[in-house]
Amino acid sequence: MAQETRKTVKIQQIGSPIRRTKDQRATLIGLGLNKMHKVSELEDTPEVRGMIRKLPHMVKVLEG
């Protein structure tokens, strides 16, 4: 079987969830982030890109 190579995106949490709304906190957890400077690698899908766009002040997209 041929295995497809899927694109991934690495994101790092740069903002604290303290004093943020519940939906922003839930989005961070959905991205696999919960502590400052933690890095998560996820499949590059429109859903993940939308979650990143919702938190531009709290996450950073890393190269590679």
C-alpha cells in the first residue's frame, strides 16, 4: 500500500489563557496546547487553520 504524506503544521503557544474567554481556552486545548511555549504538531487542515486564525495573539506558527 502506498502511504500518503500528509502536510503538518507546528504551532507554539505564546500567550497565557489567564483572563481569556472559555471558547479561547477550549480552542487551545483542541490544538493540544495548555502550557506556555508548548509545541504541537497537527495535520494541516482547514479546521486547524481556522482554530489558529481564532487565536493569533496566543499562538505562533513555526517553520518546518
